[in-house]
Amino acid sequence: MQRGLLRAIAAFGALLAISAAGLAQRGGRFGGGRFQGIEGPPDDEAVMPAREAEFHFIRTEYTDLPQFHRGFGYASRMGSGSGWWIVDWPAADNHFTTGVQRLTRIDVGDPRHLRLTDDHLFDYPWIYATQTGWWDLSDAECARLREYLLRGGYLVVDDFWSTDPYQWEVFRSTMDRVLPNHPITDLTQADPVMHVVYDIQEKDLTWIPGSRHLRRGPDGTVQVIQPAGTTPAWRAIHDDKGYMVVAVNFNTDIGDAWEFADVPYYPAAMTMLAYRYGINYIVYSMTH
């Protein structure tokens, strides 16, 4: 895989448009999702028709560690299945894909999902994996992911937490098998990915909540409750040439911010921030 320039990169005016686009996706309707155990109406985001394009949201399928296996259940309002890889699918994928289409000039196709051993992996410059504190990659999958990253691919991992003492160590030890001697470092303001399209400031290195962290306050307002003992961390792994090849979203949940982009009770500012991170990751991956 070669790193090619986008035929047309993200429009610089998108920063001003993101509020309107985010609110448009929220649709002005109430319900839609789960809040304090209440199930809302189905997600009404249109599913993009299948077509080949320059960019597809690729969700990585994997097998869970046996002791942490997630059984069959809802993945989002529109999906269900077993395994941790499926969490927020397909709503997060559909919403974020629509956002990328609205906010950039990238040629965007339908979201897809595949395993690391799928030969089509190398057709896509950007892949996403959630709940990576519980994944169980085989030696073959680690080798394939190493090849993918060293050939120019880009991985975003998201929604794993220090509230479970095993999760960081599972992820760290797996990536040490994938890219030995490539440390995981904190992102800083000097990292190009922080400014490639949207200017992400120090104040934006903040916690993005999942829907499970929202509560209805006594006055009827939505309160965001951060899990005790968690500190958001925005981290990266770089290749031998210094290019960022893995974006690590730890103690934060951009997937839920994408999934609930159309739900009025989810904080709009957090959805906007999650879109800014995601689009920066995409444009960086396709231009570096």
C-alpha cells in the first residue's frame, strides 16, 4: 500500500460547518438510543449504498479473549451480534461515514468490516478497532497487521478503559507483538495529526463519554459522569520513519459520540470533537 495524496482533501471551511452538520444529523427528534435503560426509536440515518471509493470506514473483526468473550446482544440500535469488535456497529460507522462525506471532499464509500487476514485489507488505508483491551489476535493476525502498518496503513483503536486493569496490558502486549520496539507515546501539540485539518488544542485532549456515562439530573438536564479513576489519554505509535501509524484513544469513547450523533440528549460538543479527531486521522493517514 502506498501513501497517496487525496484527490481533494478536506475543505478548510469544514470547521465552521461541523456544528450545523452535526446538529443536522441529530434531526431535532427526541429518543433514538438508550438513556438510563430507555430504548428510543430506531436509528433513521440512511445507509450509504455499496460502491467502490477512495475511503471506506473499515471496522476490524477479531476474536475475543475467551475469559472476556462478549455474548450475543445489541451492538447499536440497528445491529446485534457477538464479540467486542461489533460494539456501536453499524450506527457509528454509518453516522461517521455520512459526516466525512458532508464535511470533506473525500470520495467516500459504504462502511465495511473484515478480519485482518482478509486479502482485501490492503485496499483500505484506514481501519478502526474498538474494545481492543479484550482482543485476542493470533500470530498470523499480528503479522498481517504489522505488514499493513509498515506498508502505509493506519489503525485507530478506541473505547478501552483503565477501570479494567487487564485492558491496557492486553492492548500493549498485543501491539508489542505487532510492532516490537515501537513505544506507545502521548500525542502532543507538535504532532502533525493534531493540526492536519482541524486545530486540536490542549483543551481538546479531554474525555469523550459513552452514552452509558449520561444521567438525567434532578432538574431534567443531562449530566455527564466520568468513571472514577479514569484519565483520558490520546496516544500514538509511529513507524521507523516517524509516521504515526496507530491512533490510541484510551479512557474515551469516540465511537459512541459517532453512534449517538443524531440523539439530542448526547452532548453536541462531544460529537463535534469526535468528528474532528476522526477526520484528522483520516486525512493524515491518506496524505502522509
